[in-house]
Amino acid sequence: MRPIILSATLLLAGCATIVEGASQTITVDVVPSNGVCEVHRQGELLGVSTPEKRVVTVSKSQHDLMFTCTAPGYRPKTESLSSVMSGMTVASFFLLDLGIVDAATGAWKKYPPKVVVVLDR
């Protein structure tokens, strides 16, 4: 019985990293629909949401994402998005690795899966 419990504990170490991965996709919708958003983190361009492709893939991180959005006839707008702790990391913390693997890969935090930015005229 002990080898089974030990094996299960070892497999669950780094839960968020294994189950959810170290990157994720975020749908970035813009109103008006012809708007474009650049996604930055700490000054680095991570992706662009365009009318043709609204999904942006980002690595998970504790740092906020910044969305700078524009559309013809509308004022540019910048919004931020914070990450939250993954539920899998909480499980991992109570197991063998104390959440160390998830923290090292960045998987301990994740962003909401969708953002909607509404531009003003």
C-alpha cells in the first residue's frame, strides 16, 4: 500500500505544471469588433489580438498583462489583467514539492481565459 501512496504523491508533485501546463490561451475581444490589442508583460510584446485572430497564447506568470487597444475613430485604451493562484498549486503545496515545481515554471498563477476591452469614442 505504501508504494502506491508514494507513487501517487510523486505523480501529483507539480500539479499545475503537469495538469495545466506553463502556458495558456486568452481570448481578447474588443468593442468595436475591428479593434486591435497588443498584449505586453513587463514591456515585452507577447501577442496581438486582431479581428481575424482573437486568441493570444501567453506563458503563465505572477506579473500583470497589459492590453493596449486601438480602433479607427476610437480613443486608445490600456487595461491590465492580473493572474490568480491555480487551484492545482494549492493541492501541490500540500504534497511532496510544496508548490516548488509550479512556482519554478510559472504555472502557480494563471490568467482569466477571456478579456473584453470596450473602447470609447
